[in-house]
Amino acid sequence: MDIARAKELLSGLADGIDPLTGKLLPGDSVCNQAEIVRALHTVLSALPSVAKKEKLPPLNAAVDGCCFLPIHGIW
């Protein structure tokens, strides 16, 4: 599963919606508990930075055909 899909599913749960059916979760669902909603939103706010890191090239990737390796993460 990719990060975008995981974020979509968690966002639905955080909004009180079953992400698979689109229906509202029952009022007594654990996903509607305040602490769980806050936890889901905390994780969701961290996901964009995770997604950005996934798109970065590996540190030993060649740049423009060059074979030099980065030194301390600087190209």
C-alpha cells in the first residue's frame, strides 16, 4: 500500500466515515473517540513529510550521469 492510499483511509476514519463504504461510522465507534481522532490527525499531519522523503533519490544515486557519491548528504 502506498502512502497516498493509507492517508486516504486514515483521513476517512478521522472524519468519522468508513473509508471503504463511505458511510458514517456509528457514534459509539472507537474511531469517534476524541483521543483516537486526535491520534489519527497527528499521524495524518506527519504523512506529507514521509511522502516527500519517499520521492527523494537514494543517496548513492547518480546525478546527470555522474558517478560521484554525496558527501554528508550534499551533492
